[in-house]
Amino acid sequence: MNRIRKGDNVVVITGKNKGQRGDVLRVDGDRVVVSNVNLVKRHTKPNPQANQPGGIVEREASIHISNVQLFNSATNKGERAGTKTLEDGRKVRVFRSGEVVDA
């Protein structure tokens, strides 16, 4: 069970984007793409088949998963997460402070 999943609200904890928050758009192995974080400019060729114009496009680049933490809305901070097995056998993600992640 992954600690960080698509749709989670995360905080960047290191690097040039430290402190920025956003939702996870994609998880690729040990890297995540977070909305409006780590924006880079790419020069793209036009592709008429895909109706894509050429030019300089700004988009999100991936960040290593170790550089983000789940955002806990109760404490208003980023917090580490782990897993816990409930009495009925389900595995859920929990913050290290004890409360269950609402995702």
C-alpha cells in the first residue's frame, strides 16, 4: 500500500519548491507529479495530428516521493504516514500522530 496516492494533498519539504502545496496528479514509481509545483518550460514541436501547437509550454515536472509529505488539515502541517490494520482486516493509511487519512 503506497503512502502517497493520486489525488492526495501534499507539501513539498525540500528543494527549490519547499513549502508549496498541491494535489498529486500522477505517481510513477518513486516519483510524483504535483499540480502547480516544479514548473518547467519545454520547447515542443507542433503536432497537427494531435491538434497540438508548437512553442514553449510550461508544465509540471516530477519530484522524488521522499521530498513530499501528506498534508494533515487538522494540524495544518505536512506529516509522515504509515499503514495500520483495523480489527475487521482492512488496511488504512494513518498519520503518525494516530488519526486516519481521509482519502
